[in-house]
Amino acid sequence: MKHFTSIHDVANLKELLAEAFLIKDNPFQHENLGKHRTMGLLFFNSSLRTRLSTQKAAQNLGMNTMVLNINEDSWKIETEFGVVMNGDKAEHIKEAAAVIGRYCDIIGVRSFPALKDRNADYSESVINQFIQYAGVPVVSMESATRHPLQSFADIITIEQYKKTERPRVLLAWAPHCRALPQSVPNSFAEWAVAAGYEVVITHPEGYELDPVFTRGATIEYDREKAYGNADFVYAKNWSSYCNYGKILCEDLAWTCNAKNMALTSHAKFMHCLPVRRNLVVSDEVIDSENSLVIEEAANRVVSAQTVLWKILQSI
Ligand code: CP
């Protein structure tokens, strides 16, 4: 594995999952693999889980880590080409990526979409420029369109708890007070289909995701039908892809609550966190014994460590 930005960088998901469970059982079995190697973690946006779990994963492999909050701890970075840099952005991404590539053996990048210009966001210019100019492997720590470390952790969690070979996994849209990216649902749909699950996606009309990401999944607009017999419910808000970045629905009937969960096959509840209680999910659902959110977050270390383990073997 050279870079890790999506499921398409994974040659064999079953093999990667098998390694993930070995790492989960014994996190220090490769503690010298990353000795004298450095991982740089670059955050254009806020993080709790990604920041801590990816550092911990790198350190479990013996790597040194450096964390930089871009635009806060460092110079503000210009990501466009051909602009006269006479504003507040003092450094261009082309030099920044190349310089960081000289300090680091692997670079993790978190860069959210601006949700204003769909073509610009979906071109993934920030992470692609790091890949182009850094000269070292790049790991997505959530880009404009995908969150693969989260999705891998989600699949590890489902594998840990599933009771049937091919569980019915529901990705259920839920309301939110702010416009959020499509990166988590895009990515989750791709990984869940690749894992061979029966994947159902439910959302109000107008929240259709880019079909590139949902191929192999069933879109079910009837929420009650969609929740029916689900083994896992992954609740998540996202803003509209068609009416790009807009909030079209605030109906709290879409909150993942006990009434919706009662339709399922005693489903496990999942969410990537952070989550807004009683908006995305009711207290009784997230606090129930079927809630996997903490184990899911714990598996972020496993997913990151497995990906870094794989990359370290190729450098
Ligand atoms: N799930 C996730 O990526 O969490 P953070 O935004 O806190 O990193």
C-alpha cells in the first residue's frame, strides 16, 4: 500500500481485516517496525478521535509523531495555483507539502470540504496535492469526500459483533443543525458494500449521495421499511449532494430513536462521533446496551495501526 485515501487502496479487505484482529489482540507485536520513522499529522480541521487514535497507532508501531494544526500553529496555506499571494496566506501548499515530506516518512492529512463548490470539493485538491508534492505516503484522516480510517474501524466493529455472515446494515440519515460533509456516508457505503454486507441507505428525498459511492447499496426512502430487520443501524447526518451543502429537512422523525430502532432486528447502533444527542440519536438509543459507539471509536486505533503497518512494509 502506497497511499491510503479510500477502499480502492486496499488490495484485499479480508486479509486486512485478519491483520486488524491480530493487531487488536496484540497491539505491540510490531513495536519496532516504525523505529526511526516519523509520522506527521496535519489538521486543517478539528479532531478528537482521529488525532489521538492515529498518534497512538503510530506510536504502537514505534514511530515518532508530529502534529500540526495547519492555519493555526503554522502559516496559513494557499491551495490554489496562479493566485497573487498578497492576502493572509503566506505559504503555498506546493512548498509546504514538499518540506513536510522531508521531515516525515508518512503524512496524515485531514481536510474537510468547504461545501460551497461541489466540483472543487470533489476534486480532492488538498489531499491530492500532498500526494503529488510530498514524495512520501499520504494517509487520509478525512478528506472532502471520504473518511477511510473511520470506515475501516466501522467494518472492524461490524465484524466483531455480527451474528450472521451477511448482516443487513442500514445507513440512516438523521437531522442536524449544521450542514455536514458527505464524507462519512460516502465512505461507509463503499466499505460496507466491499465487505459483502446487505447495505440499505435511507434518507429524505434530496439527500441522495453521489451514486459513485453507493453502488451495490439499496436506497429505500420509506424509513420504516428501511429500519425493518436491520442488524446494524449507522445513523449519520449529511448535507445535500444534489442541492450542494444545503439542509433540506429538519424532521425529528428521522432521529435514530427507540421507535425507529424497535423496527429492527434488535440492531446495534453505530455512529462515528462526535454526535449531537437527541438530534441525531436519542439518549435512550446511544445509552442502550446495543450502542457500539465507544468500541467503534476504540477500533480507530486498530484501523490506523493496520493501515500504517501495511504502508511501513512498503517504504
Ligand atoms: N470520528 C472522527 O473522525 O472523530 P474526530 O472528528 O473527533 O476525529
